[in-house]
Amino acid sequence: MNASRSIVLVGLMGTGKTTLCRLVAQRLGRRCVDTDELIIERTGRTVREIFLADGEDAFRALETDVLRGSLDGDEPVVLAAAGGVVLAAANRRALRDSGAFVVWLQAAPEALVERVATQGHRPLLDADPLGTLRTMAADRAPLYREVASAAVDAERPPEQIADWIVRRFERATAADPATGGQR
Ligand code: S3P
């Protein structure tokens, strides 16, 4: 098995990375791994607790660590990479260098704001969620674009998106088996 063929889902908070991770993993008989969950497992604390007690920089350092660990594993997985993973240049490089098939889930901030309303692990959205999502969408679009092998409209039904991701991944992998089809 080749870790370079992992599938990584990126996109803003609320784009459905966790749901799609499970659906795609199920279809491919793989494990779904989630960077936020890995941080919680490792530290025994919630994302919110880490943000509040140690600050965002400490959270980002943990995020970089678990991202690298997931990309370096022996087993190809489906990875839900939390929305801020693309902020660090080192993370973007790690994503590109890993040869993973990176899918950017795209949705309008107006559609996302309803989905994130009750999620406790998103302290950055505590104040003005729509305004924050709009700013994040503008700031992060070039970063998601930089790492993405493919982009998909995340406002469609999850089952359809999962089928689309699997088709695109299989086509890309068949076209370039050495890299898992990245670009
Ligand atoms: C964040 C996204 C969240 C979580 C944290 C910060 C971000 O994960 O890691 O609240 O900066 O986009 P999800 O994208 O899984 O919601």
C-alpha cells in the first residue's frame, strides 16, 4: 500500500469534510481520519479548550504535527483536514509533496453559516460567523487552490459528492498510478 495515494479533503468549516470523509472511506474500504479528532485523541482536550487555554498558534502546531503524521503513514487513508490546515506554508508543501489526491470542497459562506451554527469546536466563529466565513473564504481561496488536485461544489448532496470524488480519484490514479494522479 502506498501512502502517497491518500485522499485529503480541504475546505472551509462546514463544507462537510467529516461526513464526506466517512462516505468516501466507506466506498474505498479505507479508514477516515480527521485532524481535529487526532488532536483531541492526542491531547485529551477539545479544540475549543486548546484555543482558549493555549492560543491558536499552539493549536496550529499540533495541527501541523498530526497532518504530517497522517500523510507519512504506511496506509493510504481518507483525511478530513481541518479548515485552517492550508494556512501554514509547510502544511501546503507537505500536502503537495505527499502526492495525495487533494479535493477542495467549495461552498458559499451564506450556505455554510447555517451548517456551523451549533458546532462547539469552532471558536473562531463565536463572533460574527458569516463575516468571518466571508473573510476566510477570500483569504484562503488561493491557499486551497494551491494544494487542490480537484475542486467540487460542496452544496450538492453528500452521497453525490462522495461518488464524484471516488470517480475522479480512480480516474486520476489510473492516469498516473505513481502519484495517485496529482496534477
Ligand atoms: C478551523 C477549523 C475547524 C477547527 C478549528 C479551526 C479553521 O475544523 O480546526 O475551529 O481555522 O478553519 P473544521 O474545518 O473541521 O470545522
